[in-house]
Amino acid sequence: MTVAIIDYGSGNLHSAAKAFERAAREAGLDGTRIVVTDRPDDVAVAERVVLPGVGAYADCRRGLDSVPGMVEAMTQAVRGRGRPFLGICVGMQLMATRGLEYETTQGLDWIAGDVAPIAPSDPSLKIPHMGWNTLTVDRPSPLLDGIPTGEDGLHAYFVHSYALKPVDAADVVAHSEYGGSVTAMVARDNVAGTQFHPEKSQRLGLALIANFLRWRP
Amino acid sequence: MLKTRIIPCLDVKDGRVVKGVQFLELRDAGDPVESAKAYDAAGADELCFLDIAASHENRGTLLDVVSRTAEACFMPLTVGGGVRTLADVRALLLAGADKVGINTAAVKNPDVVAAAAEKFGDQCIVVAIDAKRVSGPGEPLRWEIFTHGGRTRTGIDAIEFALAVSKRGAGELLVTSMDKDGTRSGYDIELTRAITDAVTIPVIASGGVGGLDDLVAGVRDGHASAVLAASIFHFGQHTVGEAKAHMAAAGLDMRIDR
């Protein structure tokens, strides 16, 4: 199985690739090949597609668009051929209809909704929402299999000032509490996304990545 | 619920840890990657590398250390020391740092902070503030920014500076008291609180930790989102686990994933 991690100039993908390799190894998924790639051809034929993303929304969208044919290849693999897809952080936010960070930017519109500033009800809460938070499950997902959630569960590492608010609440798999509900994970059909960084989230992260590698939506 | 972070900080010089991590039987106590793995396993919430030599010639060595650490540890890593230009920030992020600390360059030219935040996102820009008390006895408390390891006084008010860089795109502040650093007498709580209460971004307390109660005070009284410490961990006085248990017993919300 080949997993394509899309490289569009958004930061270091080496550690993400290493996390996927380790998760595959620990899960006994022999024959899993992790490819960090900026070639649409690799993405079009991959069995699984991962879109990371760090930075500002518009900047990431521009970066993705600057790779000729990449959005088309992703769309073909994910929407056309039903390959499992995982968006991470801004990669997850790009699945939304629009991003509202600094300027309005069109997303991929795979999950209907906007990416808007987090506005905690308690004004003393700091922005960015930075650090380790627990997940509260809104609906069961195989991607969370075996992962302890809730207040006493494992923690995920977040660092973001904007969050995706899906139009259809059923798209939300899990949220975190930060002066209100912050979308932590979304999924619909064969696409999923995490606001947190699984590649930085130690045990929870490696377990989630392994679940994604086994996922048969 | 978001948890308070504990961040061990390793001073790195020419690709080696200065003074070394002595609490574990590491094969090579001077290897930052070995130390990072040990802290990863110990449950540290983040890790900080500070390049204290920060010479231009040895930049490649630091980048190599960062990249080997990022490959081995699946936890957030902040790297600071000698970061002057956007190219420096980019090189560290590409090597695998999650956040980059900017210190002297931000004091000399706050535009660097704005430009770096715009380019790479404010979540990865940490402005490191080294401050010293300059108010005399009986005067209202006042701190100034010092650079060059506390030797150079800038005349810049620490709180005004913190506010200014937070508005220009810093995602987090690392506030070190130069009066307290190395004294093991606790953080400068008034400084930490004055800055934390003035800004809307997270603040990491730093400088002066001598025991676990100091960590508690940094959060409870200093209002910090995270606490940074070096020697109490490196020399085996306390483990990260003990620190978390102590802070949790004091009523703070800690990440204890076991």
C-alpha cells in the first residue's frame, strides 16, 4: 500500500513521514510505503492520501494551487476513486468550503463549512489554542478505535487560532473544550481530518495514524 | 481541557548538550537527540533547544540535530538562539522545528516578527524576552529588555515590548527573568504575571526554577500557560513525571498519559 503525503511547501514533512512509517511498523502493516511527494501522478495512484498543512490558510491554498495538477489529482483519487484521505491541521481546514483567516479563501468544499477564528467564552483563555487537550467523541469512528477519549483519555497536540465549523454537525467526529466546543476531528465518507497534529501527539497520534492506515470507509 | 505544559530546555553548543542530561544512563549524555528521546519517553509536553553558541559556521550542525530529533521524537520542538532572518526561521522549520524562538533580532527589528508570522504562521513564532528589573526600591515595578545574555541594556520596557510583538504576530512568548536565571530561587512571578495579563497569547515562564513549587507558582501566580525548566530535570533532581504529579496535586490541569 502506498500512502502519499502531499508536499506543497508547507513546512517539514519528514517528521510526519517518520510518524506514518513508525505507526505502520508498530501496527504490523508490512508493505506500507510512505511517499512524500509533490507529483500529482504519485497522488493519483496512491492508495491513501494525506494533506498536511502549517501556516496561514490563504498561504497554504496558494501553495497547493501552485503545484500544477495537484488539486485535480487529489480530487480524482479521493472523490473519484474513493481513496481514504486525511487532512492535518490546515490540511484539514482546507477541506472546508471557505477559510476566513485574514481574507476569504475558497477551500476544497469536501466538508461544508467555514474556518473561522476561535472565540472562547472566557476572555482570559489564550489564542492560539496551543498545547495538549483531550477529545470528546461526538460520533463513533473507526479512526478512534482503541484510543481512550474524554477527560481521562489521551491527549492530542493542538496549535491553531482558527477552527472548522461544519454546517452538518454529523461531520464532527470529536471536539475539544476550550471556552466552548472546538472541532478537533471531522469525517465524511472516505475523507477525514484532524485539527490536532497526530504526528506530534505521541501515543494518541500513532494510534490514530495506524487506524487511518487500516481504515476501509 | 487544555493542560499546562512542562518544557525541558536543553542548551546546545556545536551540536552538543551543554552540561548534559545526567538523570538517565544515556549512551551519550551530550547528544541532544538521545536527551530528546529520554524526555519524550518521560512525558515532557514539549522540548526546547537553545543554541547558545549560535555561530554562523555551526548552523549546519544545529540543523542536523533538529532534523535527527524530529525524526525520532513525535512531540513539539521549539528551537531558538541566533535566529536573525526569515531564512534562519525557514531553515529550522524545514529541519523539523515546530516553533522557532526569536530574541535579539526581534528587539532590534520587530518587523522580523511580523514578516516571519506572515510567512510561516504566527503559531510557529515564539518571541523570547529576556528581562531584568530596573525599578529601584519603592518605585513601581519596571523591567527592561536585555540582550546578549543579559549584558546589554536596551532601554525598552519589557511589558510594552511584549504587547507590541504579540500584536505583530508572535504566537507565544518565552519570558526569562535575567535576575532569576540560574539562581534556583523561583521565577520572577511579578514579571511573568505582568506580561501574561497584558497579552492574549500564551506565555512560557522561564528562569530560576529550583524546585517543584516554583513550577506551580509560575502557573498559579504567574498565570503562565507553560513552564520551562532545565537543571532540575537534567541533573535528576526531579523527573517530569514527579513535576506533573506535584502540579496536579496543587490543582493544576496536567497531561498524564499513561
